[in-house]
Amino acid sequence: MFARTRRSRAHPALSRGPTAGGPRPRKQRGRTEGAIALNYDRNGHVYPAYTYEITRPKVCEYALATGSTDPVYTADPSEIPPEQVPVPPTFAACFSGAAAPLLIGDPELGAHWNLVHGAQEYDFTRALRVGDWLRCTPQIADMRDRGRMDILTMRVECVERDTGAPVVRSQSTIIFFKEGG
């Protein structure tokens, strides 16, 4: 278990600004007039599907960017056949993350860039392979109001483009901060 740590406060004499030497004014908490809130009528909305091809250059680029030292990613492509190039499971972020701009670009949702990525989950039916063509369908799976925050769960179902066989389901939790929060 992690130990709880106490936040230290600066000595009042070290404070700067109009309240030097005294307590700082508290920030107003909770919802304020004009707060940005998501449109909960969009809960369950399915966005248009998009396709993604898993290519060897993209897999190698991703592996090197994430610190892999495996020579399979740096070898001459003629030395190792594409089917022997392993695709890291976290590569799914490359194509499932493509759905995030759909949220910001949805004028009916009211999303904004004042957010943090709260959690990410993947549920694989099979391993990803170089040469896979995927059809990915994003959906708003859940929305919750938590006072100063809206918590949105985005699910992206990725299937084989030609057969429709499931490959991976991605679930992202995104926390949107409201104004004044």
C-alpha cells in the first residue's frame, strides 16, 4: 500500500501577491454559472467507423518510440518476414486513440480540451498482426457528472475489415473539467 503524504504549505512570509503574509483566497468550488458541461443526450452515440491498416513501418516506429531494443524492429525488412514481426499489444493505442478527436469535433457533445486521460483498457480476442485491416467503431459508452468533472467512457470496437471477426475492444475513460472547477 502507498502511504498518504501530507501537502506542505509554504511559510506565510514566503507568499507572494496581494495576500502576502496572510491566507490566500480560496478558489470557488463546484459548478459556476456558465460552466462547460457535456451534453448527456449523446450518451450511447455511435460515431462513424473508420479503417486502419497495421503496417510494419508503423509497428517498428512505435516499438522504437517506446524504447524497444529488439532487433526484429531494426533489422532489414528483407531479413524478417512481416508475419514474424510481433505487434505490441499497446500498439492498439495508435488506432483506438484516433477516435478522441471525434469527441472534440462533435458540436452536439460540447467537449473541450480541458481534460485528462483517466484510464485505458484493452480486451483482445486475438493478437494484432502486421497486415491486419481493422474497422473501428467508436461509441460513447457512459457519461457521469461528478461535480466539477464530467467522466466519459469511450469504447472502440475493432473488427477485421473483411470478415467482421472481433479483434480488440478499447475502453478509454476521459475526465473533462468544467469551468470554475
